[in-house]
Amino acid sequence: MSTQTTGTIAVFGATGQQGGAVIDALLDHEAPVRALVRNPQSDRAQALAARGVELVAIRSDDAASLSAALMGVEAFYFMTPEANNLDEVETEIRIGTALVDAATAVRVPHVVFSSVFGADHESGVPHHDSKHTIEEHLRKSGLRASVLRSTPFMEVMAPKLEHGELVLRLPLPEDAVLKMISVRDVGKVAAALSLNTAQAPGGVVELVGDELTGPQIAAAFGAYAGLPARYEALPLSVLPSDLDRAMFRQFAKMADYPTDLAAVRAIEPATQDLAQWIRSTGWVPSTNVAGS
Ligand SMILES: NC(=O)c1ccc[n+]([C@@H]2O[C@H](COP(=O)([O-])OP(=O)(O)OC[C@H]3O[C@@H](n4cnc5c(N)ncnc54)[C@H](OP(=O)(O)O)[C@@H]3O)[C@@H](O)[C@H]2O)c1
């Protein structure tokens, strides 16, 4: 990897999957990284420290700790924690807003926010509308900002092995086209933008690496594993929460909203499609408890 001359890049959510991928990509570029963590003693935080990442303890409800942690950085990447109910949606908005305010207070030169596909407008999906609210807050802050709108992660799409056959079940009709991106590529694109080695036209990139129906997703895993594979469309009622039902209703209409793989590859040329992602992970099927 090329060596960059860069100031420190701050990362919120560093011990999670997206933040972890951002840090992997930043360290590949030998960039100095500061992780904003709530527990510097956790195993995950300590594993980052062992790789040369600076740890700074923060509390998302303590504005002073956030702005102190962002002092002097060249860029700041943040995501917001998963929300599974309306209280958590409020918390998500509070955290995202507080992070933007802290970046504004110390005039961070460039903020990169990992939002979600569809958050350019209110869609009625509470944990996507929360990200729309944060995007708007960021836009109004006047900070230089790049927004990544991630489609669903390839990491959550794997079928299960049942009686010698791969079976993928999702609450999506067979003909619905699902857009997707690997977490690795979220990290690579976020790092490229944070390091200014690439720009997002208009300050936004809709992150997509592939677009496939459920049967096509199952077939991609089957082709790699050399196993028969099938897709089973489930009813929305299998989902435990109203939030997820609203989200999958939105996913079923995803194909109506355009994305541009070439624009993503202009930032990260090696952005993976699903078949490439499956190969790169050396994916091994796991058995469904019910099918074992
Ligand atoms: N799954 C998908 O397909 C998909 C697609 C697009 C967008 N998204 C969005 O991605 C987000 C989740 O990202 P992820 O998967 O990277 O999350 P994750 O792996 O669950 O990690 C969450 C991170 O946030 C940190 N965190 C949580 N609450 C915190 C707080 N109060 N103060 C400080 N740090 C806190 C956690 O730190 P600790 O280690 O201390 O817990 C951890 O580092 C969600 O907003 C989701 O809507 C998901």
C-alpha cells in the first residue's frame, strides 16, 4: 500500500464492523488513527491499540469529551449504532447529532458519515429516517462532509446448509432486486474519502457492489460451494419488529432507486461484487439448527 502523509483520522464505532473495516483500510495506508471508544480496556479496543491505533475514551452524552477527542484531527469518520426500537432510534439521533456538534465545535476539516441507502429522504423506516435527520444536521453544520449511503451488507446474506442443500430465506419476494455492499468496501471507500485520495461527487456516494434477487444470491453461494442452492421468500410477519418490517418493505422497492457501481469503483476500483466477496472470504457454509 502507498504511504500517505496525513494528519490523524478519528474513527467512531472503531470496535464495530464498519469502523473496524475503516481502520483496516486506514492502517493499510499507514495513516495515523485515533479511535473514539467508550471502553479503552475492552478486548477489541486493546487489539486496536496493539496495531498502533491511539485510543481516546469518550462518552457520547458528554460533549466536552467528544470535542476534546476530535481536537486537531484531519478527518472524522462516524457511523451511528444500530437501533432496534423507537427509543434506540432517539438515542441514535442523539449520538449522531452530538458527534456532528463536536466536530463543528473544533472545526474538523472533513467529516465522513456512514449513513444508509435511502436516507436522502424520509422513507418511514425509523432507523433510516434517523440517519436522514443526522445527514440534515451535518449539512446544516457547514462542515465539509462526505456521506456514504450503504446498501445492506453482504455479510448478512449467507444461506444455511440444510440436508446437503444451501437455503437462503429472506422476507423479500423472489423477484425483488437487493442491492448490497461488503463491509470491507465500506471501509475502503470511507478511508479513501477521509484521506482525500478520492472525492465523492456532490459529497455523497450510494454504496453498492452488486444487485441480485434472492434466487441469484443463493445461486452465487451455491456456485462457490459446489452445492445445490435455493431461495425461499418468507412473509414479513416473520420479522420481530415493526422497524424491520418497514425496512424490508423498503428493500422490496430498492430497484426503483438508481445506484451507480461505476461511481463507487471510481473511488475504490476493487469494490467487490457478491461472487468476489464470497471468494475473498473463503466462505464456508454453516448448518441451520433446524436443518442439522
Ligand atoms: N447491517 C447492514 O446490512 C447495514 C447496512 C447499512 C447500514 N447499516 C447501519 O450500520 C450501523 C451499524 O454499524 P456496525 O454494523 O458497524 O455496528 P456494530 O458492529 O454493531 O458496532 C457498533 C459500534 O458502535 C459503538 N457504540 C455503540 N454505542 C455507543 C455509544 N453510546 N458510545 C460510543 N460508542 C458506541 C460500539 O462500541 P462498543 O465496542 O463499545 O460496543 C461499536 O464500536 C447501524 O446504524 C445500521 O443501521 C447496517
